[in-house]
Amino acid sequence: MALYSEMVMDHFLHPRNVGVIEDADGVGEVGNAVCGDIMKIYLKIRDNVVTDVKFETFGCGSAIASSSMATELIKGKPLDDVLKLTNQAVVQALDGLPAHKLHCSVLAEEAIQAAVKDYCDKNGLPYNGGR
Ligand SMILES: [Zn+2]
């Protein structure tokens, strides 16, 4: 029974970029009530580029795999690209998620947007994200 792709299982069992950045430039925390996932993303930003990213996710396997993949996708990217990251892109990179688990990937997108917004708010910069 292959409910989850190998890529999802790999990121769930070996999540990338887990942890905390103590002096993060932006922090975003979001949650969803459906499976009780809570996701926190820490960003280190230099010259509008994400130089480091870590996450803490308390949640289901899909949420952990989504945050892991999302951090891989935004690491080293300029903020403009980071804000364009959609949950569809995360799901694609994971080779798909079951339909009833798609909301877990939305969480990764929202947490990253919230972290960038936090960074912009702290630095008096215009925030061009959100949908
Ligand atoms: Zn979930």
C-alpha cells in the first residue's frame, strides 16, 4: 500500500533543517486544527537572501515532510522567490500527497510567508507576500 511517495517517507524519516535559529531574522508559526499540526519556521536573511532556515514541526508525517521539503526549496533563495513558493510546489517536489493531507503542505507555505512577514515587519520593509 503506497499511500505516501518514497520522497515523503524519506523526508519524514530523515527531515532536513530541523531545529531552532536562536538569532533568527524572521520567525513564522502557524497551525491547523484538522490534524493538530503546529509548524514553526526560522529564517536567517542577508541581503534579501535566505542564508539559513530551520523548522520545528509538531504534527503528522505529511506536515513534517512538507516542512522539510519546503526548507530545502527556499534555502539560498532570494525573498522574492521564497514568497512565490506555493504548497503545490512543495507537493510536487514530494511526488504528491494524499488529497486529505494537502492541508499539511499549505501549512509550510503559510509558515514561510509568516516568517518573511515577521522579518519585513521587524525591518520596516514592505511585505509583498500573501494571496
Ligand atoms: Zn497534518
